[in-house]
Amino acid sequence: MFDLVQIEEQWGSASDDTYRMILGIFAEECAGLCSKALLMLADGRRDQLAHVAHGVRGAAANVGAFRLAECAGLLEAAATHDENALVVLVAEMEYAWDAVRTEIEAGGPMSHGD
């Protein structure tokens, strides 16, 4: 779920204290954003759904959660153009978030040298 090469290039190591702090903040905020995405979808607020997806995409990319960032990017693009795909894309983003959250709860990504 995490791109260790990107993490090491950006942060130096997945065990870097600053990275671990950012990962914790990301976990808290992403849980809220994914919940918001479900609400925006249910309420038909597609512009706000795109905004939420944009936030998830950027935050996930920052911590190296590449699959989650990809899912959020697809959702962001579809939010204003393809209403039929939104249910599937929100579900895919939720699934990717669940996998990321599970890995974070298990101790998060580890550096190649850890």
C-alpha cells in the first residue's frame, strides 16, 4: 500500500520521526475525509466530493500511499463528469483507505533497512 522508494526519497526513511508524525496526522484526517466523501456522494454534492477527493489524493501522495492517491485522483476527476462511476470510485477509495489504515495500525510502512 505504500511506496517505500518514494517515502525514502522524500522523507529519508519510513521510520523517520517526522514522517511517523505526519503519518499519524494523515491517518486521523483521512478517516474524516473518507467519511465526508460518503456523505457528499449520498447528498449528491459532486463539487464538494471532488474537493474532498483532491484532499485525500494530496495527503495520500505525501505519505507514499500510492494506491489510495490513485483512487482519490480517479474519484476527483469523475466527480464533476461521470456521475455513474461515483459509487464504484468512492467504494474503491474506501477499500484503499481500509488497507492503508490496516497497515498504519500494524506499525506503518517500514524502510528497506528496518
